[in-house]
Amino acid sequence: MIDNPRSPRVRAAAKLAKRNQRAETGLFLLEGPQAVAEALRFRPELVRELFMTTAAIDRHTALARAAAAAGVTVDPVSEAVLGAVADTVTPQGVVAVCRQFPLALDELLERELRLVAVLDEVRDPGNAGTIIRVADAAGADAVILTGTSVDVFNPKAVRATTGSLFHLPVVVGVPLETTLGRLRERGVRVLAADVSGDDLLAARSDGDLSGPTAWLFGNEARGLTPEQLDLADRAVIVPIYGHAESLNLATAAAVCLYESAFALRAEAAASAD
């Protein structure tokens, strides 16, 4: 039982809440039984340490067994230690230290790409994490975050992915212009989600959603700049039929990604016939 919140291991883990420590060590915190279960199922080699309170071990026996099967030691800790490491106000008794695993853009471009989400200057970790979760659900092939976006290994961003971070490739820290240019070289159409764009239904009827597509999402407060929009093949707006002033970025991203997912599957079904 680790019961000293000031022990070196505990302090080292707690420091991973800070970006500079994550950058220096190449590690990050993963909190909650669901997220840790997904890591153990899909990328167990990334889990370096696993802290669980005794209550959590009793409550999540399947998780403890999965850790043992993956060769990951479960370290029982006191509530005080768990609280010192966890980022949430009411932690669920499970925190892991994992190795970061971003994919290089060159490696991604070697794969077949049908649907990609590109985030530029997205600063809210909750939005970034939720978009990764949505992209995973919509069957996207990857999520790319430029160097001006939030750190995807921020604890809040990681929590917002609810484990989807381990399901699809994530590229980080790349320049926007280079990224979009290379995607276009691969035959991927770039659609920018922006209030200045054409109606999403028009893009659908024009067939712009049925081929390989990269959706570009910009800053939550000001959207995309004219310079960013110039890098896209077309700007598209999610129409608002009610009285809402606007849509949250992650919500708009969900609509865009699923519209593309529907179109791509319809195209595949038609080709199969």
C-alpha cells in the first residue's frame, strides 16, 4: 500500500498534470476505470503504472484482472494518494501513468485515408477530447492537431476522449499548411467548418462528402481566419434551424463527421451493388 502523498513516485505522477512535465517525460495521466480499461484492451504496452484504491480494486475486479493479464502491476494506494495524483475533484479510484504515442504525419499518410479531422488553434481540452471521441464513433481514420492546438495529453482532454484516444491514430504538433497540402496530394478534399461557408446540405448534394475528406475545425472563439479558409477546398456551415445563437465546436464537428460517414457508407454500399 502506497499511503504517502509525498513519496517520489506519487509526486512524479502528480507533476504530469503540467504540460512541461509531460513534454519532458513523454508520459501522461489516464484517469477513470473506463479509460484505463480501453488502454489495457487496445494499447497495454503504453501503461507504465496503475494506481488503484483498495475500494476501486474490489469494485473493478475485471480491470485488475485485465491489468494482471497485460503484465501491469496494480499498486494499491490510499485515498489521499489517489487524490494527490488525480486531476478530478471526485476521482473514481483509478489512475494510470501512460506513455505518449502520437503518430508521425509521414506514417499516417502511408495509410488509406477516407475521413480525417484536423484541429487548428482548438484551445479547449474538452472540445479536443470530445472531437476525438466523435471521430472514433464516426469511423474516422485519424485526428490531426496542429502545433497551435491544445495538448491532447492534457488530463481534461484525455478524459473527454473516454478511451477513444487509444482507438485511432492521433498526429500532433504539425503545421497546418503543410498538413493540408500533403492530404490534398493524397487526393483528400479539405472542407472547412465555418460560419462563412455554404450550407452543409449543399455540400452533400454536390457530392463533396462522398470522397476522401478532411474536415478542418478552428478556434472556438473566432473560428477560422481568411488565411486558414484559403487552405481549404470549400467552407461549409452547419445550418441552425432554431433560435440557438451558435453550436459548440464539438457538436458541430459531430454533425460534419457523421454527415461524411453517412455519405462514405452510402457510396460503399452503392459500389458493392
